Amino acid sequence: MFEPGPYSIVDRFGTLMYKGAVFALVGFATGLVGTAISNGLIMMRKKMDPSFETPNKPPPTLLNAFTWAAHMGSAAISDTKV
């Protein structure tokens, strides 16, 4: 990001936002898939063993995915050494 060259502040800020958006998108997608798999496995276990009780309720899929998106997006921005 801080490579010498003809890069303006707008170019550098745009790169920072672009990388943050890319990482947020990856975080959202993986959070969505991971939570869906986890919830699916819990439901499968409940079908196989009706006496099974989860110690806590499964997290909402979309909320968890958005949380991962926020985490990954902010981590990408802080890793760029602003």
C-alpha cells in the first residue's frame, strides 16, 4: 500500500477500502457456510438422538455471518498498517 510511486492519497484510500470489502465478503461467505454446516450437524444429531439437548442455542446464521464480515473487514484494514 505504501509502495513508492505515482499513487495519490485517493488511490491508497481506495485500495484500503477495496481490500476491506474483499475480506468482509470472504468473512461473510465463510461465516454463512460455517454456521449453516454447524447448525445442520446439530439438527442431524437431534434427529438421530431425540434425547440430545444442546447446552446453548445455535447462533442465528445471518447475524453470525455479518459478525464474521465485520471482523474480517476490520482485520484487513488494520493489517494494512495505516
